[in-house]
Amino acid sequence: MNNGLDVEDFLMRILLVEDDPVMRTFMRVILQSEPNMEIEVAADGKEGLEKFFLNPPDMVILDLRMPQVDGFEVLETIRAKHDASVWLPVIVVSHSDSDEEPLRAFRLGADDFMVKPVNKEILQRKVRNFRRVIGLQRSNQHLAMQVTAVTDDINVGLITTDESGIVNWCNQSANCMFGICESELEGLHMSYLLEEIRNFDFKECRIEGAAEVNGMQRVRMKATKEDGETFPVELSASKLTVRGEPMCAFELRDLTDIERIEEMKREFLSVINHELRTPLTSINGALSVLKSGKLGDMPDKAMRMIDLAHRNGQRLHRLINDILDFEKIEEGKLDMQLKPQSMKDMTQNGVSAMEGLAKSSKVRLSLKLPDEDLIAKVDADRIEQVMTNLISNAIKFSPPGGKVQVRLSQRVGQAVVEVQDWGAGIPDEFTQRIFTRFSQADQRDTRTKGGSGLGLAISKRLVEAMGGAIGFESIEGKGSTFYFSLPLSKEVVCG
Amino acid sequence: MGNAGGAEPLTRIMCVEDDPDIRELLQMALEDLAGFELHLAEDAETGLSQVQGYAPQILLLDVMLPAMSGPEALPQFRQLTQEFGTRIIFLTAKASQRARSEFIELGADEVLFKPFDPVTLGDTLSSLWDNWQA
């Protein structure tokens, strides 16, 4: 990975403070022979300090014994005034073999020492070592800055806690999400931020009963800001180990905007539901009365127009129902009353309900039932909805004079309903999309066949919600068989 | 909610419905086609002030009404019609089994969904009434 900084190949600036001209030149020549090194020299302590603060170097080599301002004073001043967050190594040069001078210098903040006369190789090796440490330190800082820049900038709150749920790190977004831009979340218990997290297992980093997506749990919760205001978040948690310490990492997304949009969608759908159904009640109702002939006979042509209007009014009604159904399924709010039901009865009912359409489409509709009844635990209304959907599709895509066969059978613990037609079949390129919403092989079908493009998408979700499966086989030009299976139940059908 | 009179045929129906077209449709369905006596009210307040004078056998109560909704008005309608044993049916556009169970829970005798078919509405009410009388 290129983190933008090479550990050893950066330009290092060294300030060399030495009053002895011979020693100064000797050391300067050695240092200058090193690659990527810039050497600044000072002939006494005063000049050294001036040059240091004018343009702070990356490292200092400092003679301890100098007239007036000596090395100890220079060292003290540097350590007192220089920004301590930037590590600045100082190597002092001592004049004696005794430990006294270097020890005093260490206590004042020196990092290393050499004894005069300075050995060339020792100087070279020490400088190279410090250079490597400074390089590592800089690349670390650089990485840390990169990570901070990313974690602070992303619009997701990131929080880690220890095993007891105490926050030990968070990014800027998490702070701001909770309205604590000034102070920090660190040290707070997670339950202070998310009240509902009480029954969270911080050791295992799991929420009891929460759904899992790609190995990560995602749950919606109410979060509480510093000022007591609550807002919705989506929380996901994962377990990690940092330096041997188990931790929980939380990802928090503020759902305020998303929930507002969802609320608007719900309101919109509820308006659709009421405001469209009310006029449709009058339209379909009035047409139904006219059609019944109870207000007197109509000329044939007028009757045909009334029939046409009524048919389309009912189509609009089905479309509204389909859209609302689909939304309810997507939101997981479809209420299903699962009870042991007779598959034979439901299949029979599905076929009976479609006999009118078959007749008007001049399609022969036949039914094959097994001798023994099959029982499945399902919502009978919803299963009949799936059946009528599959049967009406088969009828609509059959030519006049064609036939549609509905079969119920038992296969390995499953009740299987098949609806076969001998129509045009499904084009290959459409087979992938057939159960996705608003898909019809031919856009013209929407008008000519009167479908919403939602029927199969709804059927699939309904069958799957009842523990079953749905599928089809089709040969273009030969016809299609749509089928669905439901697990058989040992329970008994109750009235 | 037993009916003291035994098998009394259904004749008097009251509907509370705010949409004027649907009121007209109800009139067509229940008066002209089914031959019942029908009393219409356009909101819950009007309905409440008239229900005792009319003493309906069945009250069709729209759920979404201006000011006071059907479910809000239900307890008062119940109280005012206790002596007549009036059956109260909600009429709603909120078509789902859950909505149905909710409204039954609230105390409705039955729930009918919009859109309804005016040609068969009279028969539907008659057979409900017969079941309740049985």
C-alpha cells in the first residue's frame, strides 16, 4: 500500500550546534555524505537557538560544552518551547567518558549521546537509526490522519465499545449525530445513547432475535440526543478484537430523512386508497346498476360501452389493490391468517372464480384433483389470490379455443398446484425478470391483457411468506406451466 | 343484542356517508333496487341527532367521516340505539382482514368494504340480517 511517505527516503534537516570548528566541519562532512540530508550549522548556543526557532529542524546534534549558552541551556530551551507533539530527537555530544554529563542531558530531554572524539561510523549509524524512526513515525501519523479524515467524513456514526458497553472510540459523525460536537461520547455507556440496547449482549456483540444480513445484524432503534430529543437510527454491530481486547463495533445510520420519506409514502398510499376508492365506488357501482338491467333495457351499443367502462373500472380497482398489497408485503405488514386449509377446496374455488373469464375468453378450463385431500397451513384468501392470478394469466395468454389445465398433486411432503397453458410461452430473455414487479414481456400486454405487472411479484412473495415456493417451465411457442408448492401440514382443517 | 321481536323482516336502514355520490348510490341500491326504507345522514353528528327518531334495524356507518369518524361515533350510536337492537355495520375503503378484525374488535357487528356492488348490497344486508335473527 502506498501511504504517500517512504520511511527512509525523505529529506531530513539536521541542526548541528558545535563551537569547535574542526569538530563541526568533521561532522558536517560525514552528515552531508548521507543521502537526502540537509545540514544547518551553528557555531554557538545562541546561534543554535536562533536557527532552531527560525526554521525548526527534524533533528539536533548538540555539543554540551560551549561558552556562554551551553548545550544544556539550549536543550532546556528547546524542550520548553518546542511543540511537544512533534518528536524532535536531540543527540548530545559529551566530552568525558563519565556518565554524569550524558545523564544530566537525558534528564533535560536528550534522546541519545556520543562521546568526543566522535567516531564516524557511530555518527552515521545513529543518524540513520533516528532517520528510520522519524520516517516510521511520520508514516504512522499520515495513516492515522487518513483514517481519521475518512472516518470523520463519512456520514455513518462509528462507535466501538468494550465488553461492558462503554464507548472507547467514536468518529466525528457519531459525536455530531448525538449533538455532542463539543465533548466526546467516549466513556459513556451505550445505553445512554440507545435506550433499547439494554438487552444487548456486548460480549457476543449480538441483539437477541435481530435479523442478520451478510453476517451483520441490522436493527432500527430510537437514539437519544444530549438534549433528550430522539431520532431513528439503523444499528449494525460486529465483534472485533483490537490488541487482544474484544470489542463491539457499531455502525449507526441516521434514518430521520428516510423515515420522513417512508411516512410520506404511507400517507400517499393511504390517500390513494381512500381518494381513489371513493370515486371508484360510485363509478363501478353506477355502471353495475346500469348493467344489471334493473333500470330498464339499453340499446345494444350503449350496453357494450357500459360493459367496457365497467370492465375497466374493475381493472383500476384491481390495480389499486395490487399496488397496496405489494406495498404492504414490502413493508412486511401484510396480515396473514395461517390456518390448516383444504388444498382441494382452495384449488376448486380458484378455478370456479376464473370460469367466467375462461368462458368470455373462449378458453377451456379443466381441473384435476387427487382423491385424497391435502392440508396446508396457509391464508386461504391469499392462496386463492395466487391461484386466480396464475389461472387468469394462463387464460389471458391462451389463444381463443385454447385450454388451461389446473392440477393439484402431492410430492415429497408438499402440495403442488400446477397451471398449464398451451399458449405462446415465455420468451427466453424475459424468464429472469418474470417475478419482478411491473415486468411484462411485451409492454403492449399491459393494455391488451389488462394486467398491472404486479400479479406474479405479489404471488411469489405471498407463497414464500407461507413457506412455499413458486416457479415455472416454459417453451416458447408450446406453452407454460406455472406451479407453486406448499409444505403439507399434519393439522386438521377446522371450520 | 337479542331482538325482542323475533324474526322481524328487514325494512329500515340508516346510512351515514359523507360522499354525496355514494349516498345517491346507496339510495339506488337500497331503496330503488332492494326496496328498503332508507334514511341518509351526511355526517356522524347529524346521524346521532336523528338515529332515535328513525330507529333503524341496520345502521351503515362510513369509517372516514369529517369531524367525528365512524369508530369515534360508534359508542354513542350503540348507546342511542340500545333499545332498538340496531345492528351497526362499518363501511370502509380500508380493505384488509386486519382492518376487519380491528373494526369488529371496536364493536361493529359487521364490516363491508368499498367499492361495494349496489346490485347485490341489498341481498348482502338481508342475508346478514337473517343470520342475526336466526
